[in-house]
Amino acid sequence: MSKSELIKRSGWAFVAGSFAFATILTNSDPLAIPGSMISALLLAAGTLSLRAGYSETVSRSGRNILLTGAVGAVLWDIVLVSLIAMSSSGILHGTQAQGQRFWIVVFGGPAVALLALTLFGLTALRIKPMSRLNWLSILAGIWYSAVYSFLFVYLISHNGVLPDQYWPVVKFTFAIQFFALFVLGVVLVTDAPQEMAAA
């Protein structure tokens, strides 16, 4: 597969991942939980394709960051599915209070991949592997990973409860995340032929 096709594939994965990510905004666990898990897998596929597409122009640290993010997002989903299976089969026992405190863990998969995308963007600013908008990876990854990190610490220490007045800000930030990730995907899809011509 050519570098251009890999870059285009990463773009489509990010576009699809952005729509799967948008299910988190629904406030419906039957949609948001599978959507978060699917988003993590699509983002992992996107970061791996991005890594392969720019393998000759990105530094080793940039490639390692993308690989770590992809593997981390997939492992997060695997562990999560295992915990859910053990809990539903009765192997894993936990109190309801513990479940309420740790519900945020369910939505961590996308944060891992998006953090890797943000760190990759920092290396891309220096190396400039893309023909334009090398800063876009930072913008496309930072919103959810930053807010998720804050929410994780806050919710674990406050028994899983976030005051209602903060939810509009959180949802607005997640909406920005959806849009930025979608735009990155579109830019990668449309720029792929240019990347091939420049090679």
C-alpha cells in the first residue's frame, strides 16, 4: 500500500472515529459506551496508518508516540471488555459505590489515542511531515485528552459526581473535539494526493 493510501486511510479512520466519539455527547450509556470503545479502535487504526504513511518523514519518537497511543487504546478496550465480562459473570465483585466512582474509566480509550495524536503534533511542528497545517494534530487531540485527565482525577476523588454547572463546558469541549478530529481527517484525506506528488 502506498504512503498516500495510508495517509488517506488514516484520514477516513479519524473521520469515522470522530462520529463514534460524538456518541459520548448523547448522555445515553447504551450509545456512549460502545461508541467510546469503537472510537478508540478507529483512532488506533488512524494513528497506525498515520505512522505508516509518514514513516520516512517523522522522527523515531513521533512514530513511537503513535504506536504507543494505538496499542494503549486497544489494550484499554480489551481490559475494559474483560472487566465487564468478569463483572457480569460474577467473577469480579464490586460495590455500587465503587462502580459510581470509577465510571469515567469506561471512556478512557479515546483519551489514550488522542493524547498520542497531540504529542505527535508537537513533533510534527518541528519536522513538518504534512504539506500544510502541521499544528492540526495538536488541535485534534488535545481537547478530550486534557478534559478527560481533569475529569478522571476529579471524579475519582469526588465519588464519581461532577456538579451540574460543569457539564455544559465539558460537552462544549467534547463538541470541539469532534469537530477538530473531523477536520484533521478531512485534511488528511484531501492532502494525500499532494503528499504522493511531493514524494
